Amino acid sequence: MSLKHTPLTAIPIAAFLLAGSALYASCVVADQVIEEGTGAQDEILIEDEAPAQENAVTGAEDELVIEEAPAAEDGISIEEEAQGAEGELVIDGGDDTALPSMAGEAESGLRFTLDDVRLEYGHQVRDGSVAERELYGKFAASLNWRPQPQWELQLSGRLDGYDQDGQREWSELRADYGDSYVRYRDDRVRLTVGAQTVIWGRMDEVPLSDRVSTADLTRLVLDKLEDRRRANPMVRAEMNVGEGKLDVVWLADFRPAELPDKDSIWYPIDRVNGRIIGVSRTDIAPAAVKAAGIVEDEPDGDGGFGVRYTDSPFFGDIGITVANTRRFIPYYRVSGANFRTVYPRSWAFGADTAVDAMGATWRAEVVYSTDNPVTRRDATFSYTTTEGIDWGFGVEMHPGDGDARVNLQLIGTNLTDPPAVLDRTEAYNLNGEIELPFDRERWKASFDFSIGLDKRDLFLNPEIAFLGWEPHEFYLALNYFAGEEQTLGGFHKDHSSINLGWRAKF
């Protein structure tokens, strides 16, 4: 659902954020009254049900891996370039090596959670940008009920508010569902039906085996991986098989990536300057791009299926993935005088591992895929598909066994035997994150980066955050883009910004 309104978006954004804060305050007061008056045994539980973090080697319990879209070809598409990030994120059992015992499950009860409340101001720092500033607000909440230990019902939703001011102005308030499902579990099987967020893969921020999650591209790479995914309608079965876990997902209804407004600076086609992300202006003239129509065509039917097996043999963790799914991130096909989105089905076969050695965690992942979309270099810019391989190696360490964390990854994409195409046939990228908490962990400094190795492509994201007033976090960040024309950094080089924001989870 989408509700468009005037450029005074800050008013409704502030309104729903204040309403959420008031609701949380009332919940806290009610909880205190219950605690003081009737005792803990009668209280309605109000606690955080947020996704848990997973260490890729230990295979933490009750996890669900969230994966980034594979670092596939950089053609007329909006594949996100690799960006450093925190440890591999898991939600609800993605890479568990075994299902948790029922004895470890939470007690039956009702829980209300404010999952994410945020307000952010971004100021564009380059004169070439068609925007001067951006406002973003988010309110996400969920209600979880376990009438019995074996059964669980969850309802969740979110509101996102966007406002862009400048040469291109747009404002929008979007409502969307979150992870909302019915789940049954016992000691060997967990069956979930409904909208879920499932991200498979081993590499941080760009898990290459991610084939069953829907990307959120409304803010491109400004957010962490967990905030760049949307819930997807699916049926999911998780089963203990031997010493490992088998995860089977059927995408009952195809949900493509969540795209920004066509006037947003993050949209993959720049109609002001006549550019398409991943394509040189010498191949398709800016005048042709400006005159072309954009048709966002979403196919009907299911999104396909995926199967993933994970285990922890003596040397570390392993994962094997087989999937036949539609591509979630759109590819823009030339269709007469228009650009039309297509989402081809593709087979993917992946393998990954993580090993603890020499005081660090070492990761590796490789995925072979069919039917990667490309555009031929001919008179009509005809559309076709080709095979490809995505691969990655990474290491995560804590120098001196201290609080600092360093995460480095090398990611590569190679199309196998492609015809002459407009798209990039290979791409190599070094990305990572350096994170340092200080002042008794009341502050955190971090530096995310992504550097193209075959073509000049640069994204830098230094940030400093104040964490001393939990659960609130205040942050100041720089998002800097630069690079050659066909790269993500080159396409967004005018969109560097300074962002000031507040976020909280209760």
C-alpha cells in the first residue's frame, strides 16, 4: 500500500513516531504496575523478539540467515555492490546446524515489540545531485503469541516515510507487512506458513547463496543488511537430518524487490541525466534514456523453491544450497521505446564454509547460476541470459583479542562464455568493516568500505554512534560514492551525503 502526500512529510513521520513512543511508554508503565501488584507469574510478557546475531562458525540456535542479493553482473540492473558489515545476521533458523530442543524454547505468552523506530536527516553534499536533502522515518512493531510451546502466531507491520527535496521532489508514506506467520515446532521439525524473512549465505552483507529473500532497494546501501530485506510469502520446513539441518522453502507468491520512487535519487534509471545503472552512456545515448518509458512489470505466480543443508563437521561449518527461483532484483530490458523490468527464473547451486583458525574466522562461498540476464551489443539491444559464477573469501578477527573488530572480504563475479553484451562480464570487489567501541562501549566508531578492483568503484561509510542511552542510538555518518560510469559508485557519485539520525529497538 502506498499513500502519497505533500512535501510536508516530516509532519506525518513525526506523528507516527511520537505515537509509537507513547505506546511504548504506556507498555512500560503497565509492565511496572503488573510487576508491583500481581507478581511475575501473572504478567503479560513484553520483551524484545528481535533477530539474533549468528556466528558463522558456531551455528547459533534459532537463527535465520539473511542474505544479500548475489554480487551478480553489473548490467542494466541494481545489484548492490559489496559493503562491509557486522557478523553474519541470522533470523529464525537460517543456518542452524540443528533445530533447538523444545526444552530451550520460550514459555507460552503474549509479547509486543517495537522492532525498529527511526528518524534520519540526510544532506546531499554535491552540487550535481537533483536532491538537496532527504528525510526518512520508520516505525515497525510486532505481536507474538504462543498459546502452547509447540504453536506460535506472529503479526507484524511497518510504516516507512520518505521525503526528498530539491530539483526532484517526492514524498511518500508506505505501509507494509513484516514477518507474520503461523508456526508449529517439535524437537525434530519446525513448519512455518506466512510472510517471513529468510536469508541464506555465508559472506557478510553479500551472502551469495541468498535466493529466497526480497531485497529492499528504497535506500540502496545506506542501511545494514537486516534493513535491506522485506518479508516474503512462503512455506518453510526445517528438519534435523543426521547431525545437520535441512531447510526447505517454497515461495508461494513471488514478491519482487521493493523499489524507490522513480523520482528518487536511488532509482536505477536517472531520467534527468539520461543514465542507466551499469550501462555506459556511449552505448545507450542519454537522449534515448530520457525519452523512454519505464514499465515496472511484475510477473504473477510463485517465486520458486530453495533447499539448504547445513552441518558442522570437525573442521568448521558447511552449507550447500540448491534453488530454482525468480531473480528478485529487476533487470531493465530494452523493449521498443521502453525499459521493462524482467525477473527471469534461474537455477543456483552453492557451497560455503566457515572455519576458526589462527585466531580468526575464515569464510568462503561459491555459487553457480543459470539464466543471468544481459543485453546484447547489437542494433536492437536484444535480451538474453547466460551462466555465471559468484565467489567470495573473507576473514573476521579481533586484533589483540580486544573489542575492535575487522572484517575483510573479496567478492568476484564472472559470466561464463557470454556473447558481446553491454553488461560487465566480470567484477571484483574488496569490502569490509572496521568497528571500534570506546568509552566503556558508550560510543562506537565504524568504517564500512567497498573498493572496486577491476574498475574504479568506491563507497565509504564512516560513522560514529552514541550508545550510552539504551535502547536509543544517535549517529552521524558520511556516505561517499565515486567511480567509473558503469559502476555503482560512478552512477551515484553525485549522491554523497551526510546523515544524522536516531534509532531505537524496544
